[in-house]
Amino acid sequence: MRRLSKTLRTAVLASTLGAACIPSHGEAQILPPLQSVSVYGQQIRFLEAGTGPDLVLVHGLGSSATMDWGKVIPELSRHYHVIAMDQLGFGASEKPLIAYGIQTWVDMLDGFLKARHITHFMLTGESLGGWIAGLYTIEAAQNSSMAMPVRLILSDAAGHKSLVEHGLPLFGPVSFSGIRTGLRWLFYNKALITDELVQATFRTRLAEGAQYTQESFARNANAPDTFLDDSMKAIHVPTLVIWGQNDQVIPLADGHDFAAKIPGAHLTVIPQSGHAPSIERPEAFLKAVEPFLAAK
């Protein structure tokens, strides 16, 4: 498990790549401008697009709404009202110098939903965002003041104790070599890793100033009451688990465990994909999620 922690460290360095920086597989899509809302006194920036049922997207560690979801929002927004926030401490949202933990982001997600008056919605989380979405759903089942999602999608989700039981190491310096190494862990298709992408990612990392958030979380990731292992059975909403078959950050075995322990959950494995199918294989990701979201 120590090896997984080291892998997570390097892959997170690579997860902060803007959608505009990632090679496109078709015509470029234009995203709406970021909006802003105050949540517990902190300015949270978010993307909003489309009309229809509410679909809330939660990004992963070291990432942002645009980075994780920029390639799939245009298609999803054809049928859904898509809301994707930059979580506190990441992207363009405020970055207070606090001790960050999973519960921080669960509470902020609840506050964001209340601030936006979102009460009937579908919830999707990627990596760290999957951990947050899963724990949010578990807590909503026990707290009537929290809006319960009607459907849940967990994409390459964290949340198993085994991933962090030895503690996460602190993140290394931002550098071209560190980013290139991280990209190799993140992507299955190594042809995506170009000099231009490395430089663009480096520029993004310098501008966003989120490394304090990541290192603070590394110090607080081992809170025993936030792990999902023994709590998954409390999730009783329809759940789809999506996993990149070649994920080197969080093992596919964790995806199988989510699907086995969450009542009625279904696992879809995306071939030729690493840790972030919504980035690396957006067409396959959409093919998996759209029937699930549309099901009656």
C-alpha cells in the first residue's frame, strides 16, 4: 500500500491540467464562464450549463471543474442542468489556510447545494470527488437537513482506508520533470504527454496556488470516520461505479469493492483508460453514464 501512496502523490501533480491543455478528439468545445457564490463566507466558483434535471459534478484532488469535467460538460448539458464547482482550496475558488480534510469538502458541498437551492439532483464524483460524493450520500441518509442525491456516480473513487492507511507523503516541488512523471501515472495513452501539455500544466500549477491545500489534506487524510469501506452499505440510491481499466493510482480492485458493497451498484470498466476516463476517454465515459442518468 505504500507504493499506492507514492503513486497517488505523483499522479496528483498531473491532475491539474486544464481541459484546453488536453489534446482534443474532435471539435473544441467552449465552456461557460465561471460564476461565483458565497458558501460560509468563502467565494466558490462554479460552471453552470444546460437545462433539465440537476447534475452536480465533483472534481478530484489538485484539479478543478474545468480540468476534470471540461470534455464532458458540453454533451451532458444537452440534457441536464450541469453544475460543477471548483472545490474550496482548488481551481479559482478561495483557498483559506486551514486544515483540509474530507469532511471539510463534504460540509462545503452541502453548503454549496443549499446556497444554490439544489434539492433534487444526481451526483457524480471523480477520485477524491468520488470519496466526497460517497461520504456526502452516506451522511445525507442520516441527516434530514442534507439533500439526498437521486443517483450517484463514482469514477475511480478514493475512500478506501488501504489507500492512505500509512499516510500520504507530502507533494514534491512543481517542476517539468515532476509533472511529466505524474502524467505517465495518470494516462494510459502516453502519446497524450507532449512538451506543450507539460508546459501548459506547469503554467496552470503556478497560477492556481493549490499545493498548500494538497499538503494540508495529506496530513489529515487518515481520519477514521471518513473512510467508506464499512459504510458503503448505507448507500441506497442507484449507483454506477466507473473505472479506468489501467488506473495506476487507485486499483481496479477498489472499484470492484465499491460495486460489491453498495446495494445494487453496477461497475463499468473503461478499457485503455487510466485514472481519469472523463479526461482521457470522454466518449467512453459518456457512453457509460448517459444511459444510467436517463434510466427511469
